[in-house]
Amino acid sequence: MYKVFKFGGASVKDAGSVRNVAQIIRDHKGDDQLLCVVSAMAKTTNALELLVQQARASKGKELPALDTLRNFHLDIVQELGLDAGISAELEETFTEIRVVCSTESENEYNYFYDQIVSQGEILSTKIVARYLQHIGVPAIYKDAGGLIRTDATYREGKVNWPVTQHLIETQVKVLLEGEAHRNNVIITQGFTAKTSEGARVTLGREGSDYSAAIFAYCLDAEEVTIWKDVPGILNADPKLFPDAQLFNRLSYTDAIELAYYGATVIHPKTIKPLQNKNIVLRVRSFLNPSAPGTVVENEEIFGLLPSFIIKKNQALISISPRDFSFIMEENLGQLFTLLATHRIKVNLMQHSAISFSICIDNDPMRVPGVLEQLKENYVTEFRDNLELITIRNYNEALVERFMRGRTLFAEQKNDHTVRLVLSSGN
Ligand code: ASP
Ligand code: MG
């Protein structure tokens, strides 16, 4: 049976955590055919985003973020006691990044971003694979670029499923099937893929969970385990609610809703491929690998705890036609096309006779552009510094507690979920 493990950036943040991940892999290999998807180490993706800015600002000449990243990774290699071969391999990647930074900074932003930002996962997986080999685990490094094929929607590649299925079947299964390959473990990257032209594409920030789901789907895996620094899926973000509680079990629908509403525990696109093939999802703690964590499967669970999902830094745009006409299907069609062109996702919307309001992430790269265009045909009202709060399995006392001392700008309720757009709490 195939199993897929996903290790996020926090699980490989330094040499000690790489050893811990290697231990978890060693403890599980052999019984099952194991493919591991690994994210970039610690905050590497953020550092690469900074590098993209530096490369564009200096036309590739001043890249201090690259030096920092280079030292960070090479120090880990050294601390793990790996040989010079791996350092040389990493140097190749750093040279490649440097070349991209200096030769292509005139390119379209999203393309440029993906060629650079995807390299964080290349670095981490090279290190993890080499460390596993070092401790005697027959780890096989595979570049996910040769396994997951997407279109050229840079920064949010759309998967070409038939081609991806074929690539994974022909290139991964042969490495894991048969007695001789019993102990093999595949180490590959999350977050990255390639187009048919061979350009790197990323799947969107935090997209490694989705990568794990893509591999699991194409391998017909029995289960996916996402190893995290929390005990499993909790009913609130433990950083905001220290008494957050663990769900032992959830249905796919619960998990999809939590992710959709903004719980950051799993990437929203992860559940669908798993649900489609009835693949069990486990969310477990790499800090306490023997604890069972949360199991997500195809079974409705009754009597769930309320859960709280808070999206900060929200903006509300209210849109009405200039001539006081009704908002009709044609306007809505236009509005959604405009939002899609700016790649703005609507977190909540509300529609009245003469206005239409949307709550969105207040992304400074995207929102001003869309506002400008909206103003051509509509009267708009813009409010920022808001929070979108979703409470599943709510009761009125909980709602009141959240509203206390804040202004309510929009509200949506159904029998089990309430969503509130409120002035920011801090
Ligand atoms: N490294 C990428 C990010 O931080 C992908 C991931 O970790 O899921 O967004
Ligand atoms: Mg990450």
C-alpha cells in the first residue's frame, strides 16, 4: 500500500529537526511504500520572496538574502555531518538562483517569482535525501518538476491530471514496487511543478499539502499524513486561543470547510483529491510522533466542538452602479471576471438590490488595481483593517463574545455556521 508523508517547513527548520524527520521516516519505511513530500526549510520561502524583490530592485546585482540562505543551508549540512558532495550540489542550486536573478529580472513577475521561489524545496529535499542515505535509509531524490505537470499559471499552477498521473505512474511506482525496492523511500518537493516547456511553477503559498494530495491521488494511496508542529487539527489557532482543543476525527466536509474558511492547518485544495479516492488524511505532530493526531475520512461526525477561524487583514468593498440601477446578472458577471483577472479571491459576499459587497484579503499587490478599475463603472466604498470571523457549530453566546466592543460590517448565518466581518480587535 502506498502512503504519502508531508513534512512542512517547521519540521525541517534546523539540523535537529532534520534528524527527527529522518527518524520518523526510518520508523515507518518498509511496511508500506512511502513517498515523502518536503517543504522548504523554516522561513526559506519568505526569504526567497525577499530575494525576488532584491533581484528586481538591483537588477540582480545585490542579493543579500541569497547569501543568508546559502549560509543557513550550508550550516545545516555541516551540522548534520554530511560530506562535501552535498555542499557542492547545493552550490549548484545557489549558482542557478543567482543566474536567474541577474538574467531574467525583466521577465514577467509571476514567472520570475516561480523560478526563484521554488528552489527552497529543491534545497531542503536534497539535504533530507542525503541525510537519510547517510544514516542508511535508501532514499531516492526525485524532482517533483518531472512528476507534476501544470499549465503556465505561474504562482498558482493548474494541474494537468492525466499527464501527472502518467508521470507518477511510470516514474514513481517502479522505484517502490517489488521486494528489491521494499525499503526505498522517495523524497520529493512540495509546492513545485513544471509546465510542458519545463519552466518551474509553484502551486500557491503553503501548497505542499496539495502536492501530497496530488501524489496520493495518482498513486491510489491508502493515506496521507501531514506532520505538523501541532497535535492535529484543533478547533482554533492555538496561537490565538491557548485552550484550543484537538479533533480526533473529522469528515472530509468538515475539513474542507475549515480550510475554506481560512483555518491554516491544511491547504484548501488538499481535501478534494483525497475525498475523490477515499484516501484517509492524518494530521499528526512531528514533536510527538506516537500520538494519533486527527483522522479525516469519509464519515460524518456528530456533536463537533465549535471551531473558530479568524482571517485578519481583511477589506470590504461595497460596489453599486453609478446610475442607481439594480445589480443584475450582467454586472455580477463583469465583477467576477474583473476579480478573476486580478486573481482576487472572495472570502464572503453579500448582495442587495443596489449594491454588492465583497470581503477579501487586503493584498497591497492586488487590491488597489481592482479598486481603480471598479471606479470606472461603479461607486465603491472601501473599508480596511477588518477581520473575518467564522464560527462553525456556533451558539449566540459565542457570537456575542466575538462582537463585544467591535463594529459589525457584514454577517452571514446558516444553521451551523456564522460569519462576521468586524472591525479589527487590536
Ligand atoms: N514552502 C512553501 C510555502 O512556505 C510551500 C509550503 O510550505 O507548503 O509557502
Ligand atoms: Mg511552509
